[in-house]
Amino acid sequence: MHSPGSQDRPDFPFYAGTPVSLSGLQWLVVLAGVAVAFWLLVSPWTRPPQPWGMWIPVLLFCLVPLGALALVTGHAWTALFHRLSGRDLLLMVGIAALNLVVTLLVGLLLSGLDHASANPAFKSMGEADTATRVMAFAAMVPQLLGEELLTILPFLALLWWLHTRMKLQRRTALVLAWLLSAIPFALVHLPTYQWDLVQCLVIIGTARLVLSLAYLLSRNLWVSTGAHVLNDWTLFGFALLMG
């Protein structure tokens, strides 16, 4: 990982005053936005029964955290995103492929321990008509952007707290923030996987650590989102092909 001031990419935003400084209260506003966005995603009243109804919660899921970040940083919220380069695209594909391999291996290790419940979305997707499937695949893009925000914004908040407030060395703070930010992502999947804590922390948590590498290596949320989209499209596409 490059040090601050690397010539080929910027440093992580917000944790060290670039492009703007955030106070503890402002970070709480951002994290509250993340929490509210997840609540809106899972609340049944945000999802009308019509097929297009799936778009409302997933759009809120990504727009609310970005709105909270814009509220405290102004136009600087765009520091999360950068123009994609050829290297970024290769990294996106590489991380997606790596995550599929790692997830498969970890899943096989836990399969004999009865900790490998299937995602119920696979079944509902298999029973849907073609139009609904196409819409569901398209809606994954804003939803997975929301999932990246659910992880990366807490990562940046932890990096700020550990490095700026706790005075840990940057590398130590970076590793701890990377590890700790995977835990909320794993835990929000508990209802999906029958509240299996081991499956969520080990399988989902490990997958999250791999996906987060896309952001750590690029400092570009488009890259981690793209890797996440490629990963999930592959998993769901394979599940549909296998019936």
C-alpha cells in the first residue's frame, strides 16, 4: 500500500483533513446516515408490491449516506469517487475473481460444519420471470453501491478515530479499520442467512475483507462497487444457469 502523497493516486479522504476535516460529531452524522439507509432498505413500507418497487429502497440505501456525507463535507463528498483507469478496471475484475475463489474455499471449509445456508434470493430469482430478473440484476448496482458505503464510510471513520484521535500509526490504523469495518457488513446479513453468526462472520466477513481491498488499493469507490457487482452478478447468474 502506498504512503500518503503517492503520485499515482490520492490518499484516503477525510481521515486526515483532506479534502476537508470532519469532527467527531460530523462523523456521527455520516454513520447515522448509513444506519438510517440500511433501515430504509429493510423496511417493508419502502418497497411497493409493483416490480419497480425494488428500486425505492435500493436508491435510498445509497443516496441517504451520500446525502449525509454531503451535508457535512459539501462538494467534497465526491472525493470517494474518481475516474476509472485501465488499472482500475483490471483491479475490479481481479478482486471479483479473487473473492469468488476465496468465498468458495471458505464455504467448502464450513460446509461440513452445517454453516452454509443458501441465500433465499437465489430461490426467488429462480422463480421470477425474465423481466423481473433483468430488473433485479440492474437494481443490484445501486444496492451494492449502498453496501460499499455501509462498509467504506465506517472504514474511513475508524481510520480517522484510530489515527487522529488514538494516535496509532497510519499502517496500524489502516489494518484495524479494514478488519473492524467488515464486522457490521457481516452482521447485517444475519437475517439473510438464518441468523447463523459463524457463517456471516467467517464467510461473509472474509468476502468483505477481499472486496474492501478494491477500495484500499484504488481509493476509488467505483472500483470496489464494480468488483462487488461483478461478484454478485456471477453468483446469481451461475445459480440461474444451474436451476
